[in-house]
Amino acid sequence: MAEERRFDVACCGEMSDLTQPKDATRATLEAQARLAASLPPEDGADLERARKGFIDTLPHARIENAKGWPAWDLTPFAFQADGEVCPPTVNPSLWRQAQLNLNHGLFQVTEGIYQVRGFDLSNITFVEGDEGFIVIDPLTSAEPAAAALALMRKHRGDKPVSAVIYTHSHVDHYGGVKGVLTDADIAGGARIVAPEGFLAEAVSENVLAGNVMNRRATYMYGALLPRGPRGHVDSGLGKAVSGGQVSLIAPTESISKTGTRLTLDGVEIVFQVTPGTEAPAEMNFFFPRHKALCMAENCTCQLHNLYTRAGPRCATPRRGVSISTRRSTCSPRTPRCCSPATTGRAGAPRTRSRSWRPRATSTSSSTTRP
Ligand SMILES: [Zn+2]
């Protein structure tokens, strides 16, 4: 501590408390102003997309665990509600993203496909099968995943979960699996599908290096900072990682080849494997019946995981873009909707792509900003 203080005095000429939030300096104000001037005019289109298909939600998306503690709660983010002006301490682009990310609840992506957003860092997607729901990416922890499933059942029927798909090996896409699958489901042979290498990558990042990752992620996301314009604002993909029970159930089926076709609960799915992109084990997939494409986190509207201080392997954007825009058995030319796995502003029209026609729409396991 004494050494840190000496460093502080030497660098700044006076003692300052590094633990206290400060107002923006003149350099920061100038940088924010330059960025704001460089942004395209706000036309409201992204907000419209973020709200498209909205059905229902929970008040403030507050979800409690068995002891009554909040595993998730958006109440502290009221300071960034729609209409609030960007404070001088916040990057204007981040502020815009934060306001978009404040839209939460159950949304219809297209007929037969629904998504719950804003209940965690990532999105959870439900596809209606013949007998039940196929769940894609059951969030980071069980409580938010269970709350999302309950919301889906409230509006689309009290049906069982017939299968689960993990798009990739990051914990916010599988950690809540025990919130959607019961022990009886598992014993009954529930199908869980993941890209080849999923389990080894998930364990190496989140178990073997788990403590280190957790500590680094705490700094990266600013999870312990108070929510506010001089504290935690947003994490790009979503607000933050949820705080419930994290779980992992091993996949029962692995996808290793692009073009693989599976039928889950009567729904045909065509897979495109994308290893070494946003995650070491990741895949996109297409639903011919719905003309809908899930882009995992290979397609998000921010610079996700280009350099992550939390510790997972960094994304390789060139490879991700190359694979995601490649025409293949999994990417027919006329998808009607495309959904990433994070604040997937599912349903956002895709307007620029070499191998896709305009008018296709998009849904992701994460967030927006075209
Ligand atoms: Zn990811």
C-alpha cells in the first residue's frame, strides 16, 4: 500500500483516492465529444428492433434465488432509462447500447421461435417442437433460466423441455441448464447438443482456470462497482453476468461437421461448425422450417471478446466473419431471421452481406449496434 501511495504522489503530484469515482476530466470530456460527433444520427431504428415482438416481462427483471437474494435485478439501472441524456462520464456509444440493453422480457423472433432477453448477460432462445420446447443457451445461472422458461410457459403453454443446444463453450451459454432441465429430464435421456470440443473447452476455462477467470472477470465487467454513471454502466453484450447457481450437464451429442442435420422434437436443424471463432468450440445453425438462423455469438453488434481481460481465449474476428458470411449448406440465401445468442435484437433486418439477401432478419445470443 505504501508503495502504491508513493507511485500515486510521484505521478500525480498529490494524493488521490483511487477507490473513489471521479467526474470526467477535460481530456475525457473532449474524447467523448469527439466520439459523439462521429456517430451516425439516431434514427430510432435500433430501439424499434430491440422492442419488436415484445410479449411480457417481470417487473425490473428481478429474479430471486431460494433465499430471497436477487440473482438478477435491473432496478439499479434505472438511471439509464430511455430518454435519459448520456452523462459526461460515459462513452456515448456505450450509453446508447446500455439503453437498448435495458429492454427485457419475452420476445417473439418469428413464428415458433421466442427469446428472453435482459435476464442475464446472454439471451435464451426457445423453439417450439412437436412435444415441447428446444432451449438454446440456458444463460449463466439456473434462476434466470428457470424464470425465462416460466415466462415462456405462461404464454406458450406448460410444455416440457425436449432438448437443449449449447451454441458454444462460454459459461453464459450453458451455466443455467439446471434451471430448464430437471433430474428426471436428464435421467429420461434429454438430448443436449453442442459443438465438438465443447466440454473440454468449458471445463478448461471455467473449472481448471475457474478461480482466475472469476477474479479477472470481476475487474473486466466492473461487477463490484456501484451501478451509476460513474460506476458500472453496461457490458456491451448485456448488463452483467447473473448471480445464481451455475451448472453444467455434459452434451449427449456433438456436432463436428458442417452440413450435419439433426431432427430435435420434430424440428430439423442444419449445423455449421465454427471452431476457433468467438469461442474455441462454437457453431451456427439453421432451421429450414422457420427460415431462421442462429449465429451464436459469431454475430453481435459490438466488439465482443476481441480482447478479453477475463481470460478466455480471444475471438478471432477475421475467421468469425469469414465463416459467418460463407454460403454453405447451413446458410441458404433467404433466411427470414437470424438470431445471435446475446442481446440478440432478434429480428433485426440484415442489410449488408455478400451472401445474404436483404430483408433477412437477425437474432443473436447477445446485443445490438449495427
Ligand atoms: Zn461467447
